[in-house]
Amino acid sequence: MIKTIEYNKKTSAELGWKPEWFGCSDFDEKLIKEIKSFQKEHGLTQDGMLGPGTFRRVVTDRESNISDYQPVHGKNSDHIVCNGEFVSINWPKVILWDEGLKLEKGWRPHKGKRDVKMFVNHWDVCLNSKTCARVLNKRGLAVQFMIDNDGTIYQGCDANHIAYHAGGRDWNASSIGVEISNAHSLKYQDWYKKHGFGERPIIENATVHGSKQKPFTGFYDVQIEALKALWEACHNYYGIPYETPLDSSGAMLDTVSKDCEHNKFRGFINHFHLTRRKIDCAGLDIKRLLEDLKK
């Protein structure tokens, strides 16, 4: 228990959460029990340790009770930025970091045009991209792009920068990432409806790493269209092939790809293709979406 208490003190100082968030006044056994209860409710590992994954869920849960959410406003661009160059994108709602959501840390510049092998799709487990950016800045992480509930694409840093989003040094160095806003849990449907986004589609019977997932919220159609436009722009600039890992039947692979894991794959992937520790983006059929772009 002492180890867990010290861990919670450490992440509290780093991430800015407090025992009061759980109705507690100190870092003690009661707090550990409350964190375990929260983790159980959200399908997380019940270890009583408030690490980065639990932190995201806690922030989302707290913000779902705030009624004065204000979206980020900024000047729309008709391009994204790759290696300091303006790259055309067929999407009307793109906001660059100097107008919208700047990621202060979690990336490093790269000299010369990168050899980008993979485009990695994530869901942010947040209610909106504004919160996602805040969480990433707290954790010292970054991602090149974020897609909000209304389909707005926020670019957090130059796509040529090496952003710490995929969890591995080699993966980060050879990839571009996007965080697509989606709180994942069905309990947040009322929040989406209340704030004018409408009810999200529900994904049922999704399987990842051989495990059937409980029903969860999917992406809005406008988010998918924005994603495809972003894929196309990155394909055109970096030459990322319109390919995704497939299983023996020719369907999209729903678990780790050895080629992805060993940084040998070139194409568009979900985070779960890299590691069994992740399940995002379950239900996102990259193969089908890429077929639309190949037409």
C-alpha cells in the first residue's frame, strides 16, 4: 500500500489531480479504495494507482458535469503544415496551432523531410479536443493532429516533428498520429446531446486481441470524413501507402501486427496494431475507408 500511496503522490504532483476529486482529504487507504471503485466502473485495471490512463478518464468524468463548455475558435485553413510547407487538404475546417490548440511539449523537431511509415489512429477518451490538448500538455505528450466532435481538425505541431504519441521511440520517429475525440463510454451520450453534437453511433460486437468489447461510442460521420481527408493529405505529401494490416481472410487485422510492432509496416493503422496494451480504435474499419480513397 505504501508503494501505491507514493505513486499517487507522484502523479498528483505531475498531473495536477487532488484527493478531493474522490471525496478524500489525504493520500491514504480510503483514496486507494475510491480510485479502485472508479477504475472498476470504467473497466480499468483496479490497482488503486492513478496513472495516465485513469487520469484521462477522471478528467473526462469531471468535465462531463461542467455545463459551460466553450469550443475553441480560430481561423480555418485550407492546408496542414508538413516540414514547414503548406500542404493542401480537402477539408474546410482545419485550425493550426498558432490559432487553436498548441501542444507545448512532447515533440522534437526533425531536420529534413521525415520518412513516415505509419499513420496511427487513436481515440482520446476525452469529451473534446480542447480537453485532449490539455491532458497531453499535462503529461508532456503530443500528437500531430486532433479531430474534434464537429470534424474540426486541429494541428498541434508540424507533422514533420517527432511527437510522442505511439509509446515507442522507433514508432514515434516513423509515424504521424491523430487523436479523434471520443469519450468511449455510453454514459456520456447525454453530454454530447446536451452540447449540440447529437447522439454518437454505438459500436457493438467489436473484437480486439481476441476479446469481445462491451458496447461503446463510435465516431461521428463528420469525424470520419475529416479523418479520410487528413489521411489523403498525408498520403500525398509523405507517400504513406493506402494499406492496412490484414488477416488471413483479407479483413482488417484486429490485433497486433508483427510488421507494425517491429516498425516494418507502411500504411494506416490503429493503435492496437502496435501493442496489446491498447484497444483504440476498435470498430474503425480502415480497410473499408481506404477503399473509398483509392477510387
